[in-house]
Amino acid sequence: MKTTDELFAKLHELGAGEFEHLNGSLETHLRGTEALLRSWGASESLCAAGLYHAVYGTDGYNPALASLAGRDRIAELIGREAEELAYLYGACNRKVFYPRIGTEAQLLFTDRFTCTEYAIESWQLESMCELILANELEIASNSAEFRAKYGAALSGLFERMAALVSQAGFQAYRSILC
């Protein structure tokens, strides 16, 4: 896997700086998400996934920096595990999957790209939860309006994630949204 600066440079080449995001550019948001994960002690793979979590677009943010046909190219760049997590994040049907977190059905993933459901492993669920937490907290930490509009719903989700995320990430949630 390349260094964070090399991965960031590639995101810039893919046009991440050209896309608007809630608090500025997509590029700034992606870098902030990666920085949060790194500060919480996340693995290099999860940090790289955080940096590339919107590479295929997401359920909440449609512009994509790369097509699904280019998954192998992204995997060569950030590593197979990181790409797999970035894919899951982009593919996640939030309306179906998020309510399952913290329930017996939490390992049943709903893929919006393929319109299928399939089992994921515990480590994937935990990584997804950490990534969801970092993504939302990066936005919330920079927007009082976002916190006011979505804070209560996110708190409910994050409380269900308590046993699935790092202590550092959970404490960050508590300091930003509670």
C-alpha cells in the first residue's frame, strides 16, 4: 500500500477536490475522515478505506470518483482489504442496513449496487461501524446545522454501535454529539 500522501494525491487526480461536500470539498471530508480514524488508532487498511470511502459514491452522496469496473485498480492502490471496505461503504443501503446494527440481523448486508443481501463477517461489520462513525463525526464536528438536524438519529445509531467501535471513536461521538 502507498503512503497516505500518495493515496491523497491519487484522490486529487481522481477529482475529489472538484466535488462539493457539506462542509467544503469531498477531498477535505475524505482527508478528515481518514485523520479521525488514524487518531483513534485504526489499522492502515481502515484508514485507507476512510480516505477512499466515497470512491464509488455512497447512498448519501452520489458522485463517484471511480467506476465499479475499476475495483481492481483501486485495490492495487489501497490494498484489497481497504478496497473491500470502501466498496461495502459505498454499496451500503443505509435505510435497510443501519437499523440492523445492534440486532441479531446485523451481519446481513444490503448492497445497493447489486440489489442483493448477503452475510458479512464480524470484522467487516466492526470496520463499517468505525467508518460510519468517522464519516458522520467528521461532518458533525464542522457543522452545527448538521448536528441539530441529524444529531439525535445519529446518537441512536452510535449507541447501538457501542460494542462494535473503538473506545476512542465512541468517546469522540460522546464529545461531539452529547
